[in-house]
Amino acid sequence: MNQVKNKSAPYLLGLHPVVLTAATLLIERSYTRGVPILITQGLRTIVEQNALYAQGRTKPGSIVTNARGGESYHNYGLAVDFALLLPDGKSVSWDMNRDGNRDHTADWQEVVCQGKALGLEWGGDWTSFKDYSHFQLTFGLTITQLCAGSRPSPSAVEAANRIINQEENQIVEKEVIAVVKVNGVKIADGFLDNGITYVPVRILAEALGAQVGYDSTTKTVEITARAK
């Protein structure tokens, strides 16, 4: 997990502390579900925003934003973008239908669910110009207010922290992270609950050389050992 988190580290610099906490937990919680992600964008400067706005208008490329410099929550460290990190540990994917952990739920939607649980607003829920890789935490502030100099109030920060801490405490009360190794090599972060260690079945099975199948009709996971 540390290797996955380190890949996102450069894009977490300059984020509001609460957004940083939420983004970090999003990486961790997605990873434990077999869906590693990469934060591809965090704080964006006004110059960078204007350059992005010019794409598809005065510069080559497709239009990717309707926000000029100062008109994006990225410009205030209140937003992040993500992509799915592929098995090679280098490539990323924006395929919203990908099911890399083969649990018959799109990986993208699993990340979205985790983000929303942490109190983040998802760009895929917008009614116009949907931004499916985007999460933001506005603290109740509009872009107009931010442009005018307003910043998150202590009460809004406390409320956002309360949601994040509530989600985290619910996990900590039931689960304690444990390192799971196969032949001395770490394969995943598992969880201890009442003396039982839990780990994603596909990660463990494939580390042992087995294949995993899932029947959505009967909701049955079948592990098939490879012939010796």
C-alpha cells in the first residue's frame, strides 16, 4: 500500500488538510478492496487552469473544462482527480467499466462509493459537464465566494472532519490492519476481527497459484487450484 500511496504523494501537496485526509483514506480504502488508484491532480495553479481551459479552444485538443483560472475548486486545494492504477504499477486507466478485482462491480464505482462515504462530492453526479474522475469538498463555499477571498470556516471544517472521522472510527472499531504475506512476500493489508484475519480472496488465491471465479446468480466464489 505504501508504494501505491507514494505514487500519489506529489499530487497531494498543497491540498486543504481535510481534503488531504479524505484523499489519503480514499487511496487506502480502495486498495484494501483490490482497487489501487492514483491521484492524478490536486492543487492546480491559476496558470495551469487557464492553460487547461485553452485546450480545445485556442489550443489543440478536446475541451476538458469550462473553468477558467480561479473558477475551479482545484485552484484552492479543495479537489482531486483520480484514475485506476493498473497491475504493472505504472499505467493508469479511466475505464469506468473495468473490473480488475473481478467482484462483478466496476472498480470505478467502488472508488466513487468510498469517496462519497468520506463526504466528497463526485463530479459524475453533476447535471451538466460531468467530470467522472473528480472529487471535491466545498465546505459550503461557492466559487464566487472563494474568488472573493472566503475560505472554509472552522465550523465547516469541523463538520467535514466529523464525517471522515465517523467513517474511519467505524472501521477501526471492527478491524485492525494486519500485513498478509505469502512465502515471505507481502500481498495485501488484511484485517483482524475477533481473532480472524480477513484478506481479499482473489489476491490471496492468485498468490497461491489458484484461479478465482464468481457466480453472480448464486453469489458463490469458487477457487480452483492449478494442477501440479
